[in-house]
Amino acid sequence: MITAGATPTPQTVDQRRVAPRSPQVKNLGIDDAGTLVCPWCYICKRRLEEALSTFEHADTVTMTYRSFQLDPSSPTTSDLSLEQMLAQKYGRTPEQARAMNDRVAGIAATVGLAFRLRDAHPANTFRAHRLLHFAAGKGLGNALTERLMRGYFSEGVRIGDRDELLGLAVEIGLAEAEAAAVLDGDAFDAEVTADIALARAFGATGVPFFVFDRKYAISGAQETALFNQVLHQAWADSQPLTVVGADGAVCADDVCAVPGS
């Protein structure tokens, strides 16, 4: 049972729910819960974009990037390389960790991304997510999301570092003084925390996690074909009821039409 104020749990793509739909609902909302240092989040961002590029109703889709953290206790910045961190975390040799990253980079290349994971350094993303909320309020959320991901995965940007974050913020058009004030304070702490809570209420235990129209969810690294399938299903469900055969005989106001009379 869904109580007042509770967040509905989205269904998986092969489940259906019969429920009344408002005839005014025509746009399709997508919530993208992700973290800026998850390679599958960036790869699947591209796969969703690929699906949207051929979706005939793409102009009615509203994308909302939702903050998520896999390890809130991680340090703001680290001198360890990503390879060194993975080797320590999973008990692998540096060579094995490099091979893991090389495989991921190969998959990223299939969607046009040039990963340089040997230059990547782990970071706590909370401050970057706060900056993203600020950018979203200025209409630059998507631009900063893309710039931060490209910086981390392809350019060796340390996105836990205050000055590097500020440089990217200014680069995409945010006012330097305003962005600096956000980075140096605690603005948007509550919004980031609320995003994480919302994602968990949806059922996300990891990322990437995409929610379509608050009804269907795609979890984990999935192919473009599945994004296409869910886009079309969610769109069809969001539209007003279509009446077929409206010219048939009907009874109304206590009078029944008789064909041929």
C-alpha cells in the first residue's frame, strides 16, 4: 500500500501496473541517479542519449540528474591512482587492476568515450554534487555533469579538489564568485542528501539507476536496446487514452441511438 507522501516504487520493464492516468500527462520524465566516478554511469549516459537520438518524442523528455554516493566516507582527494585503489580494495595486483580498467575503457570506446583511467584519482564527490545542484538552478546542470565526467575519466581531473572544480564551473559558464561561495560553504547539502534518499526509496542500491516516469527502472549497465524499449513503453503509458471507433451507436441521456433509424 502507498501511503500519503510515500514515494512509489518504480516497476521493472517486464512488470505492468493498471492505474488511472491523468489525460494531461504528456511529457516523460527520466531521473538519472549516478555518481560522477562510476564508469558505467558515463557509459550508460551515452547509451541513453543514443536511444533518445532516435526517439520521436525526445523533445518532450525531461532529464533530471540525481546525486548518489557509493562511499560517503571516502576522502575528499587521494594521492592514490584509480589502479592502486582498485588493487588494494579487491586484493588484485596492479597489473590486474590495470587490465580491469583497460576492459572498461574498451567498452567506453564503443560509445565514443576516450577513457584515460591510468590518470584517474579516486575522490569524494559530495562537493561536486553540491556544485551540480547550483549549476542546475542556473540551467547548466547537464553541461556541468558532462564536463565533470569527461574531466574525471578522460583528463585526470581531481573532482574532489576545490580549485579544479571551480575551474570547470567557470569553463561551462557559471559565475566564478558564486561557484566559489558554493564550494566553500554548505549550500545544497540538503538537496544532495535528498537525492540519495530518493534513489534509495526507488530501490537503488548501486548505480547507474534510471527511473522513467516514476514507474519503470533500469538498473546497472544495460545496452541501448533496453533504453529504447523502456522509452517507448513509458511513453505509451504516459499518454491519454485513445478512443477507437468513436462513431459507433451509443446510449446517452436516456436515449439510445438506433442504427438506420
